[in-house]
Amino acid sequence: MTITYRELEEGRFEANINGTLLTLELNRERGYPGMPGSKRDGTPHLDMYRKAAGILGSGLTILDCACGSGYGSAFLAECGHLVSGADVAPVAVAFATHAYSGHHGATFVVADMVDLPYGSGSFDAVVSVEAIEHTKEPARALREFRRVLRPGGTLFITTPQGSEWKPWSPFHEWEARMDQFESMLSEAGFTEQKWWPSPTEWVVTCTKETR
């Protein structure tokens, strides 16, 4: 798989993905691997996907919800999981499809996290990395995550740490304190929570009850 970029104008690029051309914008909140000027070489959240892979184990059916350009989905697939990536942005899904579709079984669809096109109990795990703060309906999104998990399945979720002193990102709809996010998860039915250390994000795994 080969991706090259040609700058059309400042902050706007033409991506050539194995001969397929897409027009993309340099985006602070969405990474495109290898795009010039992008944060962490266009894979800003890869460390969180690595953390997810280390926690979840192997051989799972995983929904990567708000997968962006798909680099995290591809990484999870390389780790031995069967991965479905979903994102609300058609251009991001187009990039992911041309770059990674079929990559160790990864597939991609356009979908909003508050209305997922999957049956109940479809996945062993849902991964949501730095995404839920972008929706105005986080409670609805969390209920959808729980619905598509099988009993005993795991939600791996991260979101920026909110506080009284740190200003919200202008790209986020909200940022929660620890107690607020804990309540949001509990109200969505995720009462079994494990919080993992991180200096800037809340990193939580939740287990869906088996009965």
C-alpha cells in the first residue's frame, strides 16, 4: 500500500492511494498517515490503539467507532482482530477503504456513532478513541456502544480530561471531569468500569454484563 500527497494549496492536499485520488484537508482532529504538516505523522491517536490492543487480547470482532482515516482499525486488524471501522465523514471512510479495506479483514462504513448500522450483540469489543467529545448526544452514543456489544463484551473508550481550569477545545462539544464521565458511563449501563492511568485523557474499559 502506497500513499503520496501533493499540496494543492495551503492545508489542502491530493492523496494518491495506490492510484486512487482523493482531495483532503489538513485537519487537527483527524489524521491522515504521512500527510505533510500533520500531527504525529498523521497518526495522532496510535498510542491509544496500541493500549487498546494490549488490554483487549486477540482474536476479537471489534467495532472501531469514529475510526477516522482507518489507521487505528488497520493496526487492530494487524493484531489479529476482525475489525469494522465506522465514521461519520465520507471522505475519511473513502480514505480508509482505499488504504486499508481488506487489510487483515478490516472493512469500513459511513455511520454516525449515535445510530450504528449493526445488530445488537454484534461485537466482542467497541473501541472509541478521542471521539465521543465530538457528539452533542454522548448518552445516546454510549447506549449504542452498549447495544452492539455482546454480553461480556468490552468497551475501550478515551476522551480528553475536562477540568475547571483547562479551556475546551473549539473542536469539541464538551469535555468532562472524571466524576462526570463516570456518571455518563454508568447511566448508559456501564457499571463495571476500569480506569487506566493517563496524563491527558480519561481511558476506561467497561464490561457489558452477561445477564
